[in-house]
Amino acid sequence: MTKRYKVESYDRWSIPDPYWYNRGEFDNATEALSHARNIVAGSLEGLYRSHPNVDAEALMGLYRAHGEVASIFGDPPVAFHAYHFAAEHARKVVAWAEAGIMEWWKEAA
């Protein structure tokens, strides 16, 4: 049985010929949206691990160059803009690291 939504992503560095990866198929928009957000968040957090102590703007620059960009395909359409979500999450990642709330980024260093 075919699921209603498909989440796919590509690595930003593969532009202009991106290779789309199937990241999952879902019955409802909520699950698809959560999965797409997790892909973008994981990409940003991985970039921060490899470039600790950058500010949110620099982290977004890294994401624009090297991040994994997720999209949701299905009907009815789900409003998800990977770069808007990434900008919001980048600010959170940097704030968490500066506040010492999340020490995950130090573990990989």
C-alpha cells in the first residue's frame, strides 16, 4: 500500500545535479513533517560538531554549502521550507551550546 507522503533529501554540495535520497514514506503529514525537520536538524547539528563555536549566521552558511535539504512530497501539500527551519534551528543550536544546555557537540570533538 502506498503511503500518502514521501520525504526525500539531497546533499547541498551535490548541486547542480542533486541526487535525491528517499528518506521515508508516511501515512500522515505530521509524521512526514517531523521526519523532514529531524533530517535538517541532524544535518545542522553535525555541521556544528565539525565546526564548533561558530555563530548562527556562519552555521547557516555551512548548511547552505553542505547541508542535507529535505522536502515533503504528497497530497495535500505540507508546508515545509528547509531553509527557514534551518535558520530557526541554527539559532537554537548555537544558543544551546553557548548556554551549556546541550553538550552533545563536545562529545564528537
